[in-house]
Amino acid sequence: MGTALEGLKARLTDVQSLRSAGGLVSWEQQTYMPEGGATTRAGHLAILARLEHEMFTAEETGRLLDTAERELDGASYDDADVSLVRVTKHDYAIRTKVPAALVAEISAETALATQIWAKARAQSDFNAFAPSLEKMVDLTRQLADYLGYASHPYDALLDQYEPGTTTADVVEMFAGLRRDLLPIANAIAERKDSVSDAPIHRNFDVAKQKTFTEQAAAWFGFDFKRGRQDQSPHPFCQSLSPDDVRITTRFIPNFLSSSVFGTMHETGHALYEQGAGLGGLHPILASGTSLGVHESQSRMWENIVGRSRGYWSHFYPQLQALFPESLSDVDMETFYRAINKSEPSHIRVEADEVTYNLHIMLRFEMETDLVSGKLSVKDAPDAWEERSQGYLGLTPPDHKRGILQDVHWSIALIGYFPTYSIGNLLSAQFYETALKQHPSIPDEIAQGRFDTLLGWLRENIHQHGRRYFPQELVQRVTGEKINSRAYIAYLRAKFGEIYGF
Ligand code: ZN
């Protein structure tokens, strides 16, 4: 008879296969499925999700976890099998604490709320969405109660996406970020006309954009034998396994940044997923450890590498040669400034590196107040406007460009937004650490070489997959907790130079 550990591994392999199958079906839905497939496809996804849920949350999984833990008693914390049990126990606790009835209610209510939100957003009608938002806040509060928390219900929600990070951690992180970020944003605002992004809004042939973005992904190190790139309305990365990682992009003829930086972003996610297979971990651990750490990879490749002067000093001649009609009269320096234009705007997803986190702080404050009951849904639009003025110096002209702009609240993703900022902060923290060990990285980037940086990421982050919880990983790699120092230093140097302050 095999050990419990063997039994556990076999069971988790099946669980992971169901997840991958669901991932493939979902990827296909967003890329190639004809419109008519929508109704039956929802059923396919639902049954795969149900089978996965039943198998993972079964008592048998819990029994195997407990027994395997005893079998491994005394083994090192770092051991791959010990990690498998530790991380899976954390997942199992989260998934089994919540009653199936609440899971089903959230799923049914979000399906409804998403439709209501889409219509309300199109008509900029907050009152139409308000009852749904009430419902979402109520359901996520119930969810938090089942999950359990020490001091703030938001802790439980956040922990689903960023294990180990608390509301207090985020408050502390954002206090420093806000203090240092606002002066940078203000200095840029005073000089806002010194940079124009007009060149990237000229006409760019879509077929040629596709050629360039495929090359750009390969230059970074994306392995097309273990992945592919397709098109979808909203770019995303879907990993079926480290040997089959799919990214998508979208092409907009008069906005070159959308495909170029969107591809670099998704490639960053994909490199993490492709690298997560290098450590010989069980398939269920061979993936990114948290949304925040994942986002640190995408933002590093998109912004720190992809929007750097070094990168374009090497690749701009190729881009120019591909689009002579739009770029022959634009020199490299003008292009570099254009892709880095910073300006407060209403829409989060269109925000630049400097102002992006201000959007997140606003949402974090809104969410924690809604969940704690300090803020009512009725008063939420006024609170949004007030904070938008405080953070961005802008009052949204309508709810569509204000409180109704994001899909998250309609799908009960409360507690998710901070992971975007955690990703930004970590991108700079990790990059700074890589540079300390390999000062040649910027020069290599300026020669179009990324192997030292990618090798460092693989060794220190990617190969560990989900073996360590995010805070542990950050501490091991950087010797520090997540903090804003490196990110602020990066922004100050880069944007101070571009805008002259
Ligand atoms: Zn991302």
C-alpha cells in the first residue's frame, strides 16, 4: 500500500488536470468560440468547476493532508513535499470553510450583477447598480466571516489573493507610497505639456504590430514551443501547465502601446508560469505564488524593461523600419518620452506608472470602508468623487468614468485591487535586488539581451512556484518586507529625468 503522500499527490494531480481543462475551455471561450457557443459553454465550465471543487474539498483530501503531514514530520521547511502539504492545507482550509450554499449564491448573484453592471455602466447610472453592489458587499462580508480574520473583515478577503498580507500591511504600505507619490505626480502635472504622446497614436498596420509583438515576446525569452499568442478583446495569460502557457493581445491601429506593452505585460506573466516548471514541483504548485508576485513579473517586463530607454535604444530602429510611414520623422528620444507620458486620468486601466497606484489607493479605501460598514452604498459615489479629487485632482464627469468603471465589484472581487499595487512595488524591489547581484543588466538590455535578468528571476522566483507564501518569498529574495522605497526611487529617477525636476 502506498503512503498518504503518494495518495495525496495522485489526487492533486487529478485536481490540477480538472483546473487545466477548465482553463483551456475558458481560454477557447475568450479567443475562438463562435458567439453561438456561449450557452452550452457556460455548462461546460460549470461542471468542470463543480468536479474540481468536489474533489479538492472532499474529506478524503483533508484526511490525506493530515496523514501526509505526520509522515513528513521532521522534514525541512523547504522540502518540496512539506511545501506541498503546507500550501495545500492553506488552500483546503479556505475552500472548506465556506459553505457550498454561499459559494453557489455568490456565483448566481455575480452572474446577475455583471449584466446589471454592464448596462448601468453603459448608461452611467449608479442607482441601477446600487442594489447589486449592496448584495456584493453583504455576500463578501458573509464570506469574510466564514473565512475568519483577526482584526478587519477585509483581511480575510485580501488573504484569498495575497496570502499573509493584512489590511494593516496595506495601510502602512500605502501611507508611505501616498506621501512620496503625490509630490512626483504634482511635479509632472506642472510640466504636463513637455511630453507628447501623439506619435504612438498615428496609424500602425495591425499585421505588422503582430509581427513585432511576437518577436518582442520571444526576445524576452517566451518559449513558443511551450506557449502561444492569440488575440482577445481583453489581454490575459492562461497557463494550462508550465509547458503550455497562452497569452493574448489586442491590436488597435491608432494606439501602438496597447499591443506592444500589453504583450510585454502578458509575457511577464507567462515567463513566470513557464519558469514555474523548473523546480520539479508537483503540478499544483507549479504556478505563481500570488496575484501580487505575478503582477510584479508583468510590470517589471512591461515597465522597468519595456519602457526603458535602454530597451528602445536597441529595438527602436527595428520598429521604425517596420513602420516607416508613421515613425520615420520620430527620433528615439521623442518616442521614449511618448511611451512614458504621465498624466492623471479617470480610467485606471489607462493610467501610467506614476498615477496608477493612486487609483488603487482610492479603491482600497472605498472597499475597506464598505466592508466595515463605515461607508454605505448610497454614499459611495460622493466618497468616490471626493477621493478622486484628493488623489488625482479630478472629478469624474460621470459614473461611467468614476465608480462604475471596473468590473471587479460586480463579480464580488473585493480585496483584489491592492494586489496590483503590490505588484508595482515588488517589480522595483525585485529588480533592484537583481541589479545588486548583476550590475550589468541595464547594459545588457541596451544590447537586446535579457538572459541574465531572466536567469536571475528563474533562479530566485520562478522555479519556486507556489512553494513559499508571497511574504516569505519576498523576504528570502530581497531581505525586506514589501515596501515602496525601491519603487519611489525608480519613479523619481525616471520621471525626474523625463520631466526635468
Ligand atoms: Zn497583469
